[in-house]
Amino acid sequence: MARIAYVNGAYTPLKDAFVHIEDRGYQFADGIYEVVVRVGGRFWDLDGHLARWSRSLKELSIAEPMSERALRLIIHRLVEKNRLGDCYIYMQATRGVAPRNHTFPLEGTRPSLVMTVKPLDMNKLNANAQKGISVITEPDIRWDRVDIKSVGLLANTLAKENAKKAGSGEAWLVRDGKITEGGSSNAWIVDKSGALITHPLGHEILGGVTRQAVIACAEKLQIRVIERAFSVDEAENASEAFITSATNLVTPVTAIDGVKIGGGKPGTVALRLREAYIAYNAG
Ligand code: PDD
């Protein structure tokens, strides 16, 4: 079945889904996005993703394209129209279409809203987690407001492309000797005492919705969580490492720059947290 996208008020076959060449998202990366998964008929952490959606828009002074209620309706409709089971939902809003000029367009420019969906293979994700992934480190050359989920992802794509070329699943970004996060995920290690360590919230990382849920899961499991920056050296000597994101859930990391972590096998703490995170969403 041909996939259907949502573009500024219309449901359109994906092959015909276009935006204007003067859309500010296209010319200035002047927009934001969210990725949500739907598994087993439930949208995972949708409230958290919609809250961050609104926050990102507010931080950039982009008007909400529509009410949260209407947004939820479109998400549901789009999944229905595509007759998908487990899937990824991509939603993006930009400041809209206006003649190219760096400063904001005059009032009356409406924000653009597009959405696409694609199938998600839970079996493949699970197989990935059982095996674990390797990561490489890359310099964090991004701007200073990566807490905003902006579509300006060039630095992330360059880092992730290097990871792919190295046969790795993710790039861990390093700023001032400390790992901030992954190219499209949050980064975690487990120390010798079994405590979780992850970079604190702030302008240097995206406040992952999965990160927040995993902190709640860890608290339930009585696993200590320490929110502080950690170095590459600390990571290479950790008991375990893992990443979190809407699309990877909790995925163990078994090597950093070729250095094996936890004997090169997925760690038990990471796998427990993955299970707890899945249970938390499955309800
Ligand atoms: N990325 N950090 C970065 C830089 C990210 O791009 C993401 C998510 C995360 C994790 O956030 P969350 O847990 O809310 O998914 C952290 C999405 C999945 C993407 O760009 O495809």
C-alpha cells in the first residue's frame, strides 16, 4: 500500500508530499521535530513528546501549528490511514513559508506542519539489543542549544555517518573531554557499584523522553542514578554502557572506539532497564 503523509492540512500520498522551496525549515533549519513510536497499539510516551514539542516551539518563538488535541487526532488518523501496526511517527513544524530573509517573517506567516509514518520491526530492535552495538567517539561540534529538538542536525548526521563507516551503531559526542550524548540518543554508563551515570540536563544535551522514563524505571528498581558528565576514559572502564532513545529504547553498548565494555557483551543492568522500560510503556 502506498504510504500517506500529512502536509499542512491534507493527507497526501508520500510521493506527492511536498513543501514550498521557501519554507524556512528548508532554507534555515528553522523548525523542530519529534519522533514517537507506536508499539502494540500504544503510542509510547506521547505526552512527553508532545510536551517537548511545545517547549521546542516556545524556545524558538514558533507558533503552535494547532492545538494538542488536533495534533493527537492527526497522529491517530495518519497511522490508521497507513494501516500500520508497530510504527515510527515523524512530526515536524517550521516557522513557515516566506521570502528568504534571516529575520523572522512578518506576522501572519503560518507555521508548516508535516507528518510521516513508517513501519517498525520490534523483532529487529530486540535482536539488536541482545547483541549490543559498538560506538565511536566524535567531537561535539553542535551549537549551544541542543536541548531544543531542532531540525538542524548536520553535525549529528556527520558524526553518525562516520560511525556507520566505522561499522558502529552510534557516535558518542565529546565536548571538553566529556561525553554529552549520542548523535541521536542519550548516553549512559554503569559504574562498578551498579549506579547509572548520564549527562545532566542543560543546553548541552537533548532532554530525552526515554532518558526521563528510564530514570523513573531505575528508581523503581532501586538502581541509583547520578546525573553528571563522564569522560571517555571513564566510559571505557565502565561495567556497562547503553543508549536510550524513542527509536532504540534501551540498547546496550558493547564497545567504545574498539575498547570492549563489560567483556563485549550486553550488560545485565541495561537489559533489566530495557525490560522495565518496555513494561512501563506496555502498561
Ligand atoms: N532522536 N539526543 C539526541 C541528539 C536525539 O536526537 C535523540 C532522539 C535523543 C533521545 O531522545 P528521546 O528519548 O526523546 O527519543 C537524545 C530521535 C529518535 C531522532 O532524531 O530520530
